[in-house]
Amino acid sequence: MTYIITEPCIDQKDKSCVDVCPVDCIHETDRMLVIDPEECIDCGACEPECPVEAIFPEDAVPVKWEGFVKINYAYAEGTDAVNALVAERVDANPPEHLS
């Protein structure tokens, strides 16, 4: 299991989670941070540090944000892949905190 960063991070990108990650698996993209599931050691240190409560264990991501699992996993394809998926998501379903 890995941790997943979800919608509340879009255009927030508070890096408190980055500071506590012991393996540097949290990466910045254009509009949000993502966790590389290949690098994540499932320690959970990031979750309580997120001030916008955007980080969840993969098996506990709220249904409305399940699409963010794919977005975090897309990091393996590069930041352009993540950026494209985030843009599609925002265009189709604008985040509540950006309204």
C-alpha cells in the first residue's frame, strides 16, 4: 500500500509533507504534489502533516477522489503525464476549494 495525495492539494502545494518524508517520494508538479508509489515506504509520516488533509492510504481514498490514485501512479510516466491528468480532472470537475 502507498499513500495518495488528493484534490485538496491542487493549487495549495503546502510542503509540510515533503519535509517529513524519510525517502523523498513526494514530488511537485504544476498544480499539486504527488507521491511516487514506487518510492513510498508506507510509513505514513506525511499524512498527519498535511494541513489540507489531502493525503490518504491508497485503500482509504474517499470515493469522490479515487481518480487521484491514477494521478499519483502517473508520476512513473513523468510530470507531464501528471499535469495532463490533473488538468483533465480540474476541467471536468473543478475542486470545491477553488470555486
